[in-house]
Amino acid sequence: MIIDCHGHYTTAPRELELFRDRQLAGLADPSRKLAAPAPEISDDQIRESLEKAQLRFQRERGTDLTIFSPRASAMAHHVGTAATSRHWSRVCNDLIHRVCTLYPDNFVGVCQLPQSPGVAPADCVEELERCVTELGFIGCNLNPDPSGGWWKEPPLTDRWWYPLYEKMVELDVPAMIHVSSSCNPCFHATGAHYINADTTAFMQLLLSRDLFKDFPTLRFIIPHGGGAVPYHWGRYRGLALDMKREPPFEKLLDNVFFDTCVYHLPGIELLTKVVPVDNILFASEMVGAVRGIDPDTGHHFDDTKRYIDQIDALSETERHRIYEGNARRVFPRLDARLKERGM
Amino acid sequence: MIIDCHGHYTTAPRELELFRDRQLAGLADPSRKLAAPAPEISDDQIRESLEKAQLRFQRERGTDLTIFSPRASAMAHHVGTAATSRHWSRVCNDLIHRVCTLYPDNFVGVCQLPQSPGVAPADCVEELERCVTELGFIGCNLNPDPSGGWWKEPPLTDRWWYPLYEKMVELDVPAMIHVSSSCNPCFHATGAHYINADTTAFMQLLLSRDLFKDFPTLRFIIPHGGGAVPYHWGRYRGLALDMKREPPFEKLLDNVFFDTCVYHLPGIELLTKVVPVDNILFASEMVGAVRGIDPDTGHHFDDTKRYIDQIDALSETERHRIYEGNARRVFPRLDARLKERGM
């Protein structure tokens, strides 16, 4: 089967956005009350939002299951208070749960965390636990910069984050490191902030001597093909050697994985050439940052399966690991679920 | 000939650093006075600092001329005031001028600009003009984030920067977009901040509809192989199409160039595959961010000439453009200088 490890509910019914507007309006004018604690969205609306988008692309491209989370750019952890973020995260995660319940063969959930700038990540433990144990989610998205482009939180290797990591390890769920929108005018969200965050997070992990000693089973996925990292693989190997990193660079790959959201063939060629196959998880992030068709190929830029299928250097076993095996290893709760279904 | 368009004086005699210490000590304790307005460094000290490093590598690797500028990480525009930055830039640029005077066949100067957070770039015009017209420099390094990792300046496409661009156009000199050290603990300097800045700057330029209409001959070099950009070439082409960029994406390449500071063969393969040859300028940034030897090849990571020489897909004419032709086109003052010498 083909598992896409990176999809967001970017096509959610408009009611979700209207709910968010009312929620934020209440910050500006506390006399406003929310009519209901969650948007009213029917099952049919959910079906319609997916049938013409994610489900259609799954069918057309021949992928099976998408690891699905709330829209990343809408997490907007920098807006409002910790209470705002808690409520909004709960609403978004509940909606993902409804998607996964309606289409259990097509979607499995990953949660948004109720992060808030300057608020200890310990505050996210409760929602993570709820999503995993009650809603059947298999991972979370972790924002290394809840300030939205101002980078005021400690690096991901700081003990500040440890309470969240303890819960992730206990639940045996990985995190995809994924920022949200940028409110810094220097950074375009999907063209700079996303990619920079991937690169930044990898370098933070490379600098740490303790994190993966303290949490040997902690696992991170760096999305968007790892930002700039595979393209600069020599730089990172060289920096690790110059700083006499111990454990060595390669050891980092026990805990750090890359997705395949790279939207052209030469990029995927590079990724699969330099990053060990066991560290690559198939992903497209459809429907996401780039929605158009490449005039040079006649296919969607984000149809990443086409690129991987064209890499002759990959054996069938290797391709299988990228498409399925690695995702089942990095997301053990998914593997267990699939095994229950005899898959 | 082979022109390396990206080298910094990272091996400057220790007197330069001691001078900087005294300068900054004077900020903390204004009663301290500098003994002299510049460090006392002899010609022999300069020769010694280069013979064992940059000149040795030029000889060993078979490169001829390095476009040379002050150490990027030491620019530290975020430290002190605009006056601090002016004095420090002048000292550093004067030292580069001495290098270029001692070794006119091996080095040609590019200047550090006396930027300071929140201070209008118009303030840099005088030093740029001095360096170009009096010292014979051929370009400048422009820091898109003089705050050192907090990204508080307007994007490079903002009119805020226009007075500097006017002078660059008048003098017909390009800028390499290059940040300095990071004082944001999230960003490792050479492993994150440098690469992020390259990616960020490219995306800023991609978003602009006016900059290169207003300055049709303005030219920027994005160093470190363009950050993440070539690896995500499909993403950028797709974003440009999605936003119906006008002029089209390809038009941006009239004004934007990439260097070859990518420290492994697959990265250089990708760069030369996706970026038009006319937009690639040879560079190594030696002696710079990565100083070690790759145990897999037995050669220095930053010996980028080796990688380019291995790209069979490049014709000899194309290789010549990367090694020499493009640099002479992007730096017309260098071209004029070389022609004077009959080269």
C-alpha cells in the first residue's frame, strides 16, 4: 500500500473558518459569545470537501492512506492566548477525527498541539493524550516557532520541550516538525518560513549531544524534503565532523526522518541519493502549498509519487520502504492498526 | 581562468580581532580610547595569513582569482551603533584593500557595508562609493537581517533599500546577499541562519513585482548554492505560477544568480541541472564554514571545483561560463580590470 505521511485538511468546510473568525472576534470584544463550542458541519459537507480534493487525488495518483492533520497555516499559535489555542486545537482535531471516522481506509489522524508563545510545552500533553488514546491519532505536529516567524522559543533540544517528549515516548508517537503561518513580513509562509524551519530544526538536532540519549526512541519527521538539508548534505556532514559531533552524524538518522514533499524530479533524485532509504517517508502534502500543474510535465507539481516512480536507482524493496515500510516503523500505532485489519 | 566569487578573509591576523575587542570594550566603558583608528598589521603578517590558507588552496585546487570580502560572521551588524559599524566596516574594508594590493592577481575586493539595525541603508552609500571608486572594489555584501537572526528589517524588495540600490546601479556593482552571525539561539550561523537567509531572500525577490522594473540592471548573487532554492525549484516555479507572478519566474533570472558553495557532488549535480548555466557562478567560500576533509572522498568538502569538474553533462563552454564568463558579466568592473590586463 502507499501511505502519504503528510496531508492537511486544507479544504475544510467554510464553517470552520467562520468559527475561527468568531473565536478571534471574541478576543477583541469579550462581550461576544460563541453560539456553540464547535462549528456545525454535517457529514455530507465533510464528504464533499474531500471527495473533490484529497480523495480524488488519492484515486488518480494511486495512493491509499493519508496521515492527516489540521491545516498547518491555520494553527496560528501566535494568535490569542493559550486558552484560544487549546480551544481551536480541540475543534480542529475533532474535525480530523470525524474525517478519519468517515473514511477509515483513507485517513488516519495526526493532531495539532495547543502551543502558545512562551507557554511551556507541558501544556500540550493533555491534548496529545486525548487525541492518541481517545481519538486514535498516531502522531502530532510540533511547531518549533509558535511565535510565527520571530523564533523566540528555545531550540527543540532544550529541556523546555522535554515534558512533551516524555509523553510522545510514552505513547510511542512521532512528531512532524511543522511551523504555521508567518507574521514576520520577511518570511513568506510556504516559500520561506516552512523551508527555513525544516533546516533550522535539523541543525538544532545536529547540535545536541543529549536529546536522543535522553529519549532514544523519540522520532521526528522533517517535512518538505528536509528543507535545505539534503541539498547541503555535505555541509551538514562537514559541520558535524568539524565539531567532532558525538554520537556521529549518521547516528542522528536513528531518530530523524524526511518526507518527500519536493516538487520536481531532480529534487527527489537528490533526496533518494543522499538520504538513506530507511529515513525517507513518502508524502505529497496535497492539497497544499503548490496546487498547480507543471507546464513542463502536464502533471501537478505535488504529485510526488510520479517522481519517485521514475527513480530507476530504487529497487522495488526500497520503493516499498519509502511508500509503506518506513511509515509503519515510524508510526507504530499505524502499523498496529493495519495489522489488526490484516494488512 | 577560474574566478571564485565568494571568499572571506577568515584568516586575518589576530590583531584585527583584538582591535574589535577594544572597539567593543569602548561601548561598555566609554572612558577607554582606541590606541589607533586601525589595527597595526604588517604586510608580512598579511602574507603569512594568506600563504598557508587561501593562496595555498588556490594553487592546490587550480583556481586563480578570489572575489574577497571581510569575514561575514564578524560583520556583526547587530553589535553597537551605526557609528560602531561604520568604523568597523572601514577597518575591515581597508584590510581587504591591502590584501588586493599585495596580491592583485589573486584577490579582488568586495566590501562589507556599515549596516546597523533600523538604520536606513542610505547610510551605507558613502562607504560603498569609497570602496568602489577609491579602493577598486567590484561589489558589496548586503545583509538582509542586520539584527542577527531576529529579522526586523523590511524585505529586500521594500523601498527602504532603494537608496543603496540606486548607488549600486550607478556604480554598476552587484551585491551578494549574505547575513552575518546569529544572536538568536534558534539559528546556528553557518548551518541554519546562512542557508535560511538565502532561501528567504530569494522568496522576497520572487514576491516583488516592482524591484527589477525599477532597477532593471540590479544584480544579486545568492550564496551557498541559493540556500534551499534549487532543491525546491519545483516549489518556487509552482508558487510563482499559483500567484500568477508577472513578470514570470524565469525573468527573475535576469537579475538573480547563485554561487556553487554546495559541498557534495549530488548537490552540485542538482544545481547545474535545474538552474540555467548562465546563472551559476563558481565559488567555494574557502576558508570558511566547513574546513574538514570528507572521509568518503579524501578531499576537502569545500573543494567545489572537484564537483563541477565531475559533471559530465556540462560542455566546456558551459563550464567556462560557470568558472569565468558569468562572473565577468555579473561584475563588470572585474571584467574591465581583466581586459586592461589583456585577459
